[in-house]
Amino acid sequence: MYPVRQTPHSVGRTAELRMAAALQLHPYPDPHCPNTRPMSRFLTQTMETIRCRLLCLLAVCCLGLVGCTAADGTGQLQQPPAIPDRLQVVTTVAPLADIIGNVIGDLANLQALVPPGVNSHTYEPTPSDARHLAAADLIFINGLQLEALILDLAEANVAEGVPIVALGDRVLDRSDWVFDFSFPESGGAPNPHIWLNPELVMACVEVIAEELGRADPAQAEAYAANAETYLNRLRQLDEALAEASATVPESQRQLLTYHDSWAYFGPRYGFTVTGAIQPADMAEPSAREVADLIRQVREANVPVIFGAAEFPSPVLEAIARETGARLEASLADDVLPGEPGDPEHSYIGMMLYNTRIIVAALGGDVQALDSVPLTQNQANG
Ligand SMILES: [Zn+2]
């Protein structure tokens, strides 16, 4: 048996706080601005800018609708362009899009709003996003406040009665929310990276199938069948990740990462997330913070620093060079590895890709990961 899921809130919390104190990665409140918290300061500035843009965007959308209204001369707002016969499903980030796509198969249309490789944490929606949301029959977001701007836009644009399903809020009790380095409790937004924990993803798949069946009852059984097929693959993935992770010597099972996205993965597979380098506002650490970090990484004898390919950071190389820690800078935290069409350009591929890097870098054996099929055809084969 592999480790049973432990509650993220209780597991790792002590260790996280201990390392946070030891590393002093992101002291809260911010010493440079004692009366404000980093997240709230960031949010205040960013939200102000973005709300202005959002208002402009909504005005553009309204003008578009008025244009349609003028065409028929009735004064009634027209519906968006006629939707083809398939259900229109809209979602946000790439990992979720792939997961949802596996439940949908060829039964509905799916549109992901956040473009590949774009930082979903700071993504600003576009006018075309407003159009997709207005045309949607069903919307899935991660929730946990990851897509606050998209949610605002969705609520302003969706047709009446269209569900906006926040998966993270459905599968994770508030008591299990993790607040940590880049997502401090003082900021109010928990760590949103539920997709890096396949157990939570399996719970999402159940919700996705249920909501698709409700929105498109004629095909409910087909969605449920697709979900069951995909769940079997996710169970196999989960077991393989656990088996490979268990080969890492216990003393090595620590994750010091750049992007703070491993909060729900760590407890699932027995890793302690000991720190995250990226500040809450997604900027680079200051020179002083880097200097402190170098000293503290040395003291804590951190074996590997993990960076993410989508968040390249020059400070990582400097920290690795100065501390002697090994640098693995190619994790795929929020994006799918490879290119569209590659077998590994999928959620399952992403989890295998990342776990292979982590387990190998920390001295474990990745062999168990080789048994997991990357595609449904391989699984059938
Ligand atoms: Zn992220």
C-alpha cells in the first residue's frame, strides 16, 4: 500500500513554518512596507490596474452586444452566435483542460482560456475570453482564488443559469487549505495547486462527470464511462508516483522549490515542502533576500533546489552556485511538458515528468513510473 493521504493542513505545516522561520524566505509582514502585507500590497496595485482594464473590457463587450442589438432593431439583446449542437465547455489552465478533456472525449467542445506557458497567477483575461465565457454552457475553474479576474469576467458575461464550477472549492474542505510561503494566510488566498495531487484530481473528475451529465443529460452515461476509464489511469498513476517516491531516502524527501506549487503533492507522497523562493507578488527576490537565502540554504544543507521551466529565474543559478546545492530547473508546475501532440503533453505526462525529475534528483528509483501509460491507446494496448 502507498501512503494514505494526510491532511495538508496538519501535515507539513509545522515543517513549513519551521523552514520558513529558518530560511526567512518571505517574512510577513513585509519589512520594506511594515503596514502592508506582500499579497495585499500586490493585490491592491494589480487589482486597481486590472479592474480599470476589466471595466474597459466589459465596455467593449457591451458595445459588441449593442452592435448585435442594432442589427435586428428590436432593442432586445441577442444571444451570442448560435452554438453548434455540442455542449460548449470553458475552463482556464492547461492541466485542468487536459483532465476535463479526458472526461469529455468527443462528446462536447472545450475551450481553455489561459494560453499555454502563460502564468495563470497573473493572467489578465482578454476580450476573446469574454466571448468564450458568454457562449459557454458550463464553466470549470480551479477556484481557491486562482482565477479571480476570470471569475469576475465569467460572472459578468455568462448566460443565465450557466454553472461556474470551482473544482478546488468542491474537492478541498476549507480546513484542508494550505497557506504557505507564497500564499500566506494573511493574503487570504490559499495555495491553489490542487492538480499536483492526483487524489484531488480524481475527486475533480467525479465532479466534472457529474456536472457534464447535469448540463447534457442525454450523454450523462457516456461522460460517466469516460470518467471511469480515466479514473483507472489516474489510480495507476497515483500508485506509481507513491511507489517511486517511497524509494527516495527519507532524509532526502524535501522540496525546496522556486514556484510554490507542491503543497498538496508533498503530503500525498511523503515529501516535506521546506520552502519556496518566489515571493508572493511573483517578482524576483531582492538581493538581500538572495543573500539571506544563500546563507540559510547552506546551513540547512538543502541537497537540491527545484526550479520551474515556466518561471525562469537567474537567482536560482546564483543560489546553487554559492551553496553547492544541485539545481533542477525544469519542473512543469502549471504547464504541460512538451508540445501539443506529444504523448507527455498531458496531465498524466506532467505528473510523470515532474516526479521523474524529483525522485531521480533526490536519489530514488524512477522505474515504477515507466509502467504508467501516457495515452489511452497505450493503456488499451
Ligand atoms: Zn502556480
